[in-house]
Amino acid sequence: MTIGSERVVLDSNVWIFGLRRQPDRSACAELLDQLPRLRVCLPRQILRELQANLTNEELHDLFRLLSRYPDRIDVQWERVRDEQIQKYLDLGCKLGDAVVAAHVEVLNIRVLVSENRDFLEEIQGLPFRVLTASEALAELKEQAA
């Protein structure tokens, strides 16, 4: 499977860099431009992180994207069980990362796109792949070829 046919989770940093169109993180903005080609799941934890870190105008832009692609972006409001979070804490994750990883696993997502180079890097045997925005874009381009 490729990223274009799998459900994916975009980490909060991908949304933030993409919405801000930061020049040094242009792959994030490009990935948001590809939302019509993706099947994105937006877990509760990431939405909470976005609400805490985006300006009101950026939140407006986020919700405009969510409403523009309702068939491509699935917001998941459910909480994950503490046991799932604890599993990732025991593996060495920080709390926020552990909650995101638990969401990804519980939702049976196969790809997490993150610009956090350290995110889950040291953990072996994850039930999902972790890609950068550039790697995700490369897979989308490969699929289109």
C-alpha cells in the first residue's frame, strides 16, 4: 500500500508548519495542498495540540480545510485507554507523543507523518510507519507516476 491509498495521521507539527507556510518546511504546505488525494484521520490529541498552538486565524484556516474536505478528513473525538498510552510511555515516549502513538495504533492507521525527527525513532516494531512530509510527498508522486 502507498500513502495515497492508506489512512494517514498528520502530526500537529505538519499542520502547523503547513498552515503557516513556513519556507523551511515547504513540504508540509505541499502536503496540505494534497489533502484531496489523502485519507486523513485527525485524532483528538492532535486537534487539542493544534487548538493550543495555532492563532485564531490559523484555527479558522484549519477548520476551513476540515469543512472543505469532509470526505477526506475524519476527525476522531474518542479518547484512548490509559493502558494504550502507558504502553508508549513505557517504551520511552513523552506524554504527548505517547497519546498520539496510542491513537494511531488504536485507529489502525498505517502511516504517521511527522516532522519531529525524534518521534518514535528509537522504538522498534511499531504497527505503523513514520514518514516526514517530504517522504510522504515522494510516495504520492511515485503513486501518480
